[in-house]
Amino acid sequence: MSQPKRKSVYKVDFAKEFQGIKKGKEDYHAHCIPCKDEINLAAMGKTAIKQHQEKPKHKENAKAVATTRYFTASKGVQVRLLDMESLPGEDSTMVANFIIQVLGKHQLQFENLVSFCADNAPVNFGGPQLAGPNNVFKKLQEKKKNLIPVGCSAHILHNAAQKAADRVPVDIEAIVFKLASYFKGSTRRHEDFKDICNFLEVNYETIPSHGPTRWLTLGKVIDRVLKLWDPLTTLFTSKDKSPRILEEFFSSDESLPVLQFLHSVLAVFEKPLLLLQEFYTTVIEYIDKWFRVEFLPTNISWIMLSKKSVDYYDIVEMAG
Ligand SMILES: [Zn+2]
């Protein structure tokens, strides 16, 4: 009798080894981000990831793009596309070699490379601690010691805001997604809601959609929900068989203060996020804006921020 073979599971290191790979729906799957595909690891382990990355579909989806940003006295900051290529395996060595080869092809000196910018994926920088030798940055740094790593700061700001919002008593993202799905594709529901708005003399507006990795869009949705607070409350508390999560949210006394709190805090993140997403902003301009106090929030008290931990209930109390 043959022994049943042990099934292979996902390992955290796969994300460092392969570009665009994260944990899948459960332990036996990896997820390919560019293809939005689940890769079954049970039988072959990481060989299955390698085989997936060999497929034409994956190669089409996962193109590596090299752009350069440089400065000239006459033209200022310039951004140019250098090359675009399908990398079959996309491990850190391949990406590093791709960059070296592209620079060579355009006769750009590696010594003139100041920094390496990429998203914060472990394969690019080895995680927040810049740990381990198996990442693109470490491999490029072997050629130039003083190379500066530049991850995506907008993403870090976004994560900070999201982690904090996860601690308030209401799961606001769940509410926002449920609201969007409630109105999606139903003219009748829009019409009913319009009637309530007219009755309450509130300007009818639709709820904007929110993407899970975009903190800015959440701010816009919260802004709209606050404007439509009364008609939405009427809609979801007076109707038979409203989605329970919405009925409970709009009936709870706690929801409005939480929403107003998030609205106020999100505004603090908005300006720096918008600036970070601009195409030609330089670090120097960014720091300059910070020190000119342009970004200092005016809508929350600095006394609160200087406290080591600000409790949600403290803020509700202060607001009251
Ligand atoms: Zn893929």
C-alpha cells in the first residue's frame, strides 16, 4: 500500500521569491496578482508557480516596465519609459538583471543611478526591514553601495489609515461595500431613495464606489454618506427586509460619531496622498510642503495627537 502523499502548502517566502505572488484563498493555493488566478500548490508546491509563470497568458499579464526619472537644468524633472518586457519567472534576480540590461541598452551609467523605486512588494525590497539577500534592491545594491531604496509612501500612508480605521467599533469598509451593492444596477432602489431625499429636502446624489486599496475613495464615500445621512437612515430603518448590516448600522447611535471621526481623520491623509500620487513631485517639494505647514491638519487638535495613544472614546468625549 502506498503512503498518501503530503499536500504542499503556501509558504510566506514565495512572495519574496516570485513577483506578483501572494497567499491564495486557503493554504493549498497561491494567488497570482497580475492574472487574478489561484494556483493549486497541493501536488507540486512551488513548481506549480513556476509552471504558471511560463504560460503565455501570465507573460501577457505580467510585463515588467522600467521607467526612469531624471533631472536636467533646462527641462527640470523628466519621466521616460525605457523598456517593457515579459519576464518568464520574475524572481528578484531576473528583475534586477532586467534593470541592469535596460540601463546598458540605453547607455545609461549605473553609477548615475540614485535610487530604485518600486512598490513595497517583498520581492522588491525584502519587506519593511529590507531584510535578506533575495530582493531586487539588495541585488542592485551589490553594484552600487549607496543606492537609495524608495518604496511606495502612498501605500504606507494608506495602510496606516486603514489599520487605525480597523480599530473603530464599526467596520466601515463592509458598510460601504454593502451600500454600493445595494444600489448597484437597481433603478427602482435609486428611485425610492430619490423620493425620500425629495421628501426630506436633501439633494439626491449617488454613492461613489470605493476600491479596497484606495484610501482616498473611502473619504469621498464617507463624505457623501454624511451628506445623505438622514435619507439613508430613513431608507434602511423604515423598510422591511433591509440588509441587516445596513439596518443595524443606521439604527445605532454609535455610527454617526464614528463616521464623523473617520471623516475628520481621513482629511489629514488626503493632501499628502494626493501630492504623492502626482507625477512630477520630488522629495524636496514634499518636505518643503510639510515644513511650510501646508499639511498640518487644522481640524484636529494637536494636544490629542501628542498623547501617546488616542482612544476613540476620548475623542467622542471631546467632540461631545
Ligand atoms: Zn499569472
